[in-house]
Amino acid sequence: MCTSSQRKAYKVLLCTVLFSGKLIAMFGKSRLVALLGLWIILTSLILLPGSNSYSEGSTYPSLGHFLQLAGNFSVELSVTPQAAEPGRPLSLQIRLTNNNAFDVNPELIIRMPGQANIDLLGLPPGTTFNAQTSELRWQPVLIGLGASEEVTIPFYVNVSDVKIPEQIISVLLQTPGYQNEYTAPFWIGVEPSPTISFDPPVVAVGQPVNLLGEVAGPGPVKFLWSLGDGRIIEAETPEVVYSAPGEYQVRLQASNPLGITSASGTISVVPQPIADFTIQDSTPSVNELISFTDQSGGMTPIRYIWDFGDGTVALEQNPRHAYSIPGIYQVHLMIENTFGSSESYASISVGQSPTADVVLNEVIDAAQPLLGQAFHDDSVNVVHWDMGDGHVYEGDEITHVYWAAGEYLVTVNFSNEFGDTMLQKMVRVGPGSYLLFLPVIQKGGDTLAAPEIVQTTDQRLTSETQAVQILQPIEFAGETSQIDQLLAYINEARKLYGLLPVKPFGELYAAAQTHTNDMASAGYTGHQGSDGTSPAYRVQEAGYQGGYGGEATAWGMQYPIEPVQFWLSSPSHRDIILNPESTDIGIGYTENYKSPNVWYWTVEMGSLGIPRVQAAPPPVIEELVQPTPTPPPVIQPLGPPQNSEFILLSESNLIFTWTWTEPLQPDQRFVVYIDSAGRTFRIGTVDFAQDSVQYQLKIPISNVPVSPGLQSWQIRLENTVQEEILEESIPWPIVFQAADEIIDTPTASPEDAGETDQLATPTPSSR
């Protein structure tokens, strides 16, 4: 259909053609050609789609929209069949429709999964296969306005991945100026193979039973249970209750994308009572209220009698009880109905929550290390510190630094198998004084004064420090080194102050690492090396060609954020790491547990744009004083304390702890031995490094093959390759007592035989 303006244009053009002879006579041939060209351009603006001369409401698209239709395709992907067994023929169907108003010749790149094998003989014309990239290409020619082309790619998959049965085919459609990716999933596997079982295998009326379904084969698997009494449940491992006695045929129907299979079994539900119960906490602390939950079954009415082993009984179905004295108690539940009676037993170990205390300074200055010491009994297995500023620690001793003034609530939680003890202390942090560890540094030159530690309470320093930016922790990947983390925090600090980041420079890294190693090995802190060298001279000797920008050092700080925050809190340090003239950085880090401060950090700053000033070499010293050698490490036993007494009960545990200040090497292990009656027994090993210098081995007493009496235990550090002893601790005495020496075991009646497990109450330690 034409609009009125289009019809007018056609008429004018027709008239022009009819009267061309007269026009030639009037204007001449050359002038007529020019006029006709101008007239064609004007009429084209009327006839072409997108012309501004169209009336409002025209169905033709604008020129801009017309160009955007370059990506106007419909792509349909499908795999037939969508689920199949390995080796079965499959086919990929691709249907491409061109919704543009013009002809196109797109390219489709078809990427098959790695397990797919393409039937090259069955490939349709117009497709090509690249063996090097395992890609198929198809380039159809599509005319405009809805024309379609189809292609079918035959393939098969011989291997099924049980963990990832779903495979993906991707198709990349691209034309000049446009591309888009489409995917088609399919599934390769086998039908599920289910088996069922019941826990317990025989239940009483009203007693919970777990229906356990094991399915071999890839997922996703849908579980559908028929309980044999008309109920159907969709769940993987349902817990059900039967309300009437009888034999029930239970059927599990398992299905995955390939098919449906089933398995069945029979469960017996009896009217006789079957006693069973659970305990909310089997290792409660003294006076802790515990819930006992009945899991029994049988025809009602049922009578309940609970004996908690401490002389207390209860008659309700789900009682609650608290023990007032530590010990091991035998809980006895007896139920009965008109069909009979049943009993069930369980042991419960009642102990004390930890006895503990905490020592730490309650008033301290910002940027100063706060030392915390926890004291507790030997039952504690975890000491958790919350410093109130987002930092947490574990262990008996901690060192922490607060970087901002204020009041912080420190919470220390002590945990053992019987409960928790929580202690809290308020720490008041003031702006206070700060330690400056840096010499005065002149840009581009050597130090102007010998390094020294200066303590100051200057008000200018205090006010500047209060305005210091507080760094936020950065989440790093697990493999990020300590040095890379420190660099990230320094650049983050420079960003907070509007400065450009510094970049790593190899020669500066070498100088920083040399000084860090020197501090750790010689056991000192400062800027003058053990050989008398200055920071600028070390940078110069490392081969750095730029100007020296300063050195910052720190020690006794384990985490990279701590030294950077410390440097920001000190004006002298801050002037170095935030020097706008510095463009290069070198970082050194050493962790040495033989050295006094363990962790040592050094930062060297500089810039190739700063003039280099020749640094003076160190003074010649005829005789250097050798540093005091670090004593060799020793294995120090910590617990159990000497002459501790333990009862030989199978349910009890022994926890051995000791310290070792060196990292445990891959070919080393700790072995705990007990010497009994002239014989030595190896009772456990630890062959992995700990985060701290303290190690622990926890074993059941049943694994200790010793007789009652005075024994001794010892830890040895052994080489697992040469099988040689590298170091050993001194023997520590320990006392074992037989259970029957502590309490008398009551005589069980014949019908109770095999159902009770009398345990002795441990005696307190004699230390």
C-alpha cells in the first residue's frame, strides 16, 4: 500500500518520463540529465523506508532501527534425544531464521563437548570441521524477511561422567558487527539402580523409622516412596511412623532424565514396645538442664520409667534433668504396654565448664601492643578471643594492636567438652604516645642521623594520629604471599590519601629482604645493619639507580595490615610510605621462630626521578661483636601435668600437649610414647604443622596398652625418611588407675546381660 505522498511522487515521475522529449527540446540534453538526477534524489527520500516525509503512524521502521536489525535472528537449538546412554546416536538440530529485511551470510561456530564424537561421514553439505580446534562451522545464505535454513549434526558420546552427566553444546552466531552465543544442553548417563533398607529394620507401632535409599547412577535423581499403607512421600531419606502393626511392602521409585526404576522391601511393625531415646547433650556440664527425647514405639498406652543414674527417676515421656555432681552416669529407660516391656541404656558424661581467668592491660595507648594471657584448667580445648574491633584470635597468649582511641569490650570464651565459660573485660585505648622507629630520611640521600627509638607525647603528633585513615581488611586469594598483601595495603593507604600507587622494583626488593633477614638472624631491630650499613647504602649496593626515598621497618606483627596501619599512625613513617615523590618500592618479610620478634618487615622506597646521592659505606670495624647464639629448640611438654591421675575407662580421652618453636618439616613427625613396666609403647603421631608453636594429640584411653600404676610419657621428633630421632622431651610421670579400684561394678541380672555398660567415675587429678 502507498501513502498519498508516495502516489503523488509516482505520478510526477511518470509524467517526467512521458514528457522527456519535450523537456529535451526545452532544456537541452545535459541540463535535462542534471534535473532528472536531482528529481530522483527527491523522490527517493519519499519512497525509501525511514524517510522523514512519512506521515505519523507509518509502519515502516526508521533508518536507525533498520540498521539495528543486523542482529535480528531467531536461533532454535535442540538435541535429540535429550537424554541417552553412552554410545547412542544423537543429533543436533539448528534452525536459523533471518528476520532482517536484507540478505545475510552469517557464520555459526559449533563447539561440541570434549567427550563428543562427530560422525564426519554424516555431516551435511555446507558444514566444515576443524580437527585442531574440534569446531564445526556452518555458513548458510539467508534471504531477508523471515527465510530459514536448517542443519543437522550427527554425533555420539561414549563416556558418561557420573558427577557431571549434563553436557553443553554452544553455538556462536556472528556477522559483521554482531555476534551472540546460544547453548543446547543434553544428558548422558544410565538409568538409576536403587536399593533400600530400614533403620531400625524392625520397629514398633509409633516408633520413627528411617527409609534409606541408595541409588547408583548419575543424577539428578528423584525419590518417590510408597509406604505400603496408601501414603506416598517424595524425599530422599524420609523418617516415617506406622500407626498399626503389620507387614508393609515399601517401594522406592527412583528416576533420572533417562528413565525410572524401582526397588522394594518389607518392614515389620510390631505391637510390642521397643525402647529408644536420644539425649540433647551427652557431655553436659554440672547443673545444665538436659532434654531426653523418647524415640520408642509400641501400642498405646505405654508406661515410661526413667532412671538417670544419680538416684533420680521420672515417669513422663520426654523428661528434662540436671546433674549436680560431675561423673559418668548410666541412663536407663524402661517402657511397657499390654504386649510386654523393653529397656534401653545410654551413658552420659557430666563435667564442669572450664575454670578460667584472663590477664590483660585495661588501659593502653593506640598503636601499642596489648598482651593477653589466658589461664584455665586442663579440660579446655579452645580459647577464643574477640577484641571488640573485628579482630579474633585463638590461643592462650595473644598480642593485639588498637589503632584508634576508644573503649573496646574484649570477650574471651573457653570451651571444653562439657560447656563454655565466657569472660569479658573492657579495654580503654587512648591516643597516648607512639614509638618512632625510623631515622630522619632526606629525599635522595642518606640518613642524616643514626637511627634510634624515640618515645614522644607531642600534642602535634597526637592530633595528627587521631586523623589517620583506618585501613579495612582486604580479602586475598589463598595463594597470595605476605609480601604481595603488604604491597596491596600500602597502595590502598596511598589511594586513601589521593596518591598514585607504587610499583615493585627488583633491586629495592633485594635490599629490603637483605635487611629483614639480617634483623631476624642477628636478633636486633633498627635501620643500621649488623655490619654497620645504612638503608641508603644497602639500596645502592643492590644496584638501584634511582634516588633513595626512605626505609620503614616493623617487627612482631604477623598480619600485613598491622605494620601498614602502624606506619600510618606515626608521622615519620607516614611521611615515607605516603611520599608523593616515591614511585618504586621493595618489600622484605621474614618469619623466624628462633628470633625474638618472629615476624620482621622492611620497606624500601625510591624513585628513578629522584637524583641519586652516593651513600657512604659503613665504617671499618676491626672486630665485630658476635650476636648471642640462639639456643637450640627443645620439645617442652605441657600437659597432662606431672603425676596426673587417670582412670582406665574406654570412653575417656587423653590429651597430650607440647611446644616446639620451629616449623615442622614435611619429613618430620612427632611421636608420643608411654613407658610402662620397662616397655615402651607408641600411642600416636602428629605429622602436620600447626599454626602456632603448640601441638596437641587426643586419643582414647582404650588405645593406651598399659596397666594401672605409675608410668611416664615422652614426645620424640623423628625423621620419617631416615627413621632417626631428631629431638626428644624429658619423660613426664603419669598415673593410671583401674576402673574397679574407684567404684564397685553392680552385678547385672541374667536378663540384663549384654545391655548395660557400667562406667566408673574418674577420680580428680592429684597434681
